[in-house]
Amino acid sequence: MRLVIMGPPGAGKGTQAAKIVEKYNVPHISTGDIFRQNLKKNTPLGLKAKEYMDKGLLVPDEVVVAIVKDRIMQEDCKDGFLLDGFPRTAPQANALDEVLEEMDARLDKVINIDVAKDVLIERAVGRRVCKNCGATYHVKYNPPGREGACDVCSGEIIQRDDDKKETVVKRIEVYLEQTQPLIQYYKDKGLLANINGQQEIEKVFDDITQSIGREI
Ligand code: AP5
Ligand code: MG
Ligand code: ZN
């Protein structure tokens, strides 16, 4: 199954992606996670991405497209994948169409998580992540069982550098300008499943699996 999950910063893409890949057994490809992993290892890619991420801006299309193209052509993606945070611009969406065509494959569903702007800011600013495994928490809505330690791996829980309020506001602005138009693009292709993201995490997940199940 080939899926895309999209939505504004803090909508819950990563949270739902973790559950989707477990249920459907496909690799989770998050471009944001790829950049953060690279930064952790101080690679040139990580350092370049950081320049943009810290300002709340998008990493240039050619950089992101090359990475995703390379990733989805790997063996473990041959039966499917879940793209999280890609595509984010019209050129990225076109590039994805081209790669899929080369692979003689097509997307099954594009899940759009819909959340109001004021809720997004609260979610992103209150988010905490595991430094070790990347598991996502929220100080109020989804705290770890033991304060400061990851439920999955006991790793240290930290705040993302781009989750400061000013940066989150900028990320939302960039989303509205460059990424939101893709909703119509996928609606026109008949691939869009619009999901209400302002519900309990489990209820959002139920709606997602139902929307996938209806047509696959
Ligand atoms: P990326 O890492 O993709 O960040 P993002 O799109 O801004 O989205 P987030 O990860 O912030 O939010 P999310 O939707 O995953 O929400 P989450 O599940 O964590 O990208 C970061 C940066 O990398 C970009 O700004 C850009 O610079 C660069 N980049 C990445 N991809 C790129 C691309 N394709 N092109 C160019 N540049 C790119 O949830 C948020 C919080 O809410 C958590 O605390 C969670 O616990 C909580 N929560 C989740 N669901 C619920 C719920 N239902 N109820 C209550 N709380 C909830
Ligand atoms: Mg995410
Ligand atoms: Zn962890």
C-alpha cells in the first residue's frame, strides 16, 4: 500500500504515521525525521537542512526530492510505504508522480489531517520527542508514563529546536502558502481522505483506517 499523510505542522502526522505503519506493515518515510537523523550525525545534509528548519522554512525541493526518490526505490518499499511530510510543494508532488510512473506504481490514498490553527500552535509547542528513538509525546495530551523518559526505550525526552512559538507560526504560514494547495491537487485525482484531526488520537486513527479500508 502506498500512502501519503499530509497536514499542517503539529496536526498529528507523525503520531498517526507510527500507528499506520504498524498496522499495514510498510516503511515510514518522514523527510523531517531523515533531516533530524542526519543532523544528529552532523552530516552535510543535516547541517544544510538545519539552516532552513530552524527558520521554519522548507528545505529546497531538489534536496528533498533526491532523498525521497532514492528512498522509495529501495527494496523494502517495493510493496508500499507511507510518506510523512512529503510532498510539500507542487514541484515535489510532480516529482513523486514521475518516480511512481517510473516504478509503474500508483498512490492508494492521501490522508489529510485537518486541524485548526490555534490548536496546532498548542500541539507543536507542547510536543516533546525522544532523543533516542523519536517517539512523540505531548506535555498535556500524551505525556510519557514516567516524566522525562521515553515509554518505548527509556531515552531522554527533549523539545525540538523548531518547536519555539515564533518558528511554529512561521511553519504554519509556509504550510498555508506552499503545501495546502496540494489538498486540491490530490482531491482532483480522487485520492484524498480528509480526516478530522481534532479528536482523540485513537479516534483519528479509526477514521484513517476506515478511509483506507473503504477502497482497498
Ligand atoms: P516535519 O518534521 O515534517 O514537521 P511538520 O510538518 O512541521 O510536522 P510536525 O512533525 O511538526 O507535526 P506532525 O503533524 O508530525 O505532528 P505530531 O504527530 O508530532 O518537518 C520539519 C522541517 O523539515 C520543516 O519545517 C522543513 O524545514 C523540513 N522538511 C521536512 N519535509 C520537507 C519537505 N518535504 N520539503 C521541504 N522541507 C521539508 O503531533 C504534534 C503534537 O500533538 C505531539 O505533541 C502529539 O503528541 C500531539 N498530538 C497528536 N495528535 C493529537 C491529538 N489527536 N490530540 C491531541 N494531541 C495530539
Ligand atoms: Mg512529524
Ligand atoms: Zn525512545
